[in-house]
Amino acid sequence: MRVLVVYAHPVETSFNAAVHRTVVEALEKAGHEVDDCDLNAEGFDPVLSREERLNYHDLDVNRRNVDPYVQRLLNAEALVICHPVWNFGFPAILKGFFDRVFLPGVSFRMENGIVKPNLHNITKLAAVVTYGGARWRAFAVGDPPRKIVKRVFGALIKPFGPVLYLAHYDMNRSTDATRAAFLKKVAAAMERF
């Protein structure tokens, strides 16, 4: 299976970098073809420009500035998002990726003013994330990243495609043991993916 891994963290020595490596290595071990998209390393520009917003619904030109990323998304059969949760949301570079690449005609289409899912080439979706705070804190504010992945992005992919959400909460008080256990869980899940 062709798997697009979209990774967003600027520090190569972070625990998120270890999580990212684990994701990619486990998917490759399982025999998947991995397209590893490290947004920071690739210098992805997350800013949706004025021109891009004005042309957002123009299917003939809206992909112009991000077409290589659109093609990578459309060539994938599965998508894995790997990132930290910062301020109860996505890192800016990842949010910008969604704003600029999940375009009309790509992730959704408009039919008589109604949004229709369009990422049916993606048959499986996973997010592998870390949170600084405890699970209860994320729950208390509604856990926006989990809801966006499971409800919004899950609705864009092939109908009834599985959506996996793996989270390591409470990174602020994590230990070598909790981090090692999470990496083991991630490796096992990605080998089964």
C-alpha cells in the first residue's frame, strides 16, 4: 500500500522525531511504500496567500502553488499524520498544509453548495500524536485535534475507512518507560496498518 506520512515537528532530536522514525520504519517493515513528507525539512510554506484564497474555489488554478503536495496526497492509498499537539491544536505548518492542500476538488468537492467528500483514494487514516498535558485536560477542552482527525478527515476518506488515533498524553511528565511503551505501541500498530 502507498502510505503518505505527513510529519510536522521542527526539532530533529525531539521525541516526535523518534515517533516519526518509528512510524516510517514500521510501515516499511510491513511492506508498505512510504512517501515521507517532513514539512519542516521540505520547507513547506504554511501561509495561504491572498491570491490562493481568491482562487480557492477555482479548480483550474487552485492547486497551482501546491501541486506537488496535492499529487502526493492523491497518489496515496493511506495517510498517517505525525505531530505534536500544541495549544490544543495542530502545529502551524501542519494547519497550513491542510489549508493549502486539502482544497476543493482535492479533499472535497462542492455540489450545489454542499460539501461532498473526495479523498476516496485514502482507504485508511492514522494520526500519531503527543500532548504536553494529561488526557483529562484535552478532554476538558473537547480535544480538537482528535475530533478533526476522527470526524472531519475520517469523513473525507473512503466511506467506512478505518481511522486510528494514537496519542501519548502528559509528555510534560513522561518517563523513559512511558515513551518506550508508546513507541512499542506505535510500531505494532503501524506494522498492522
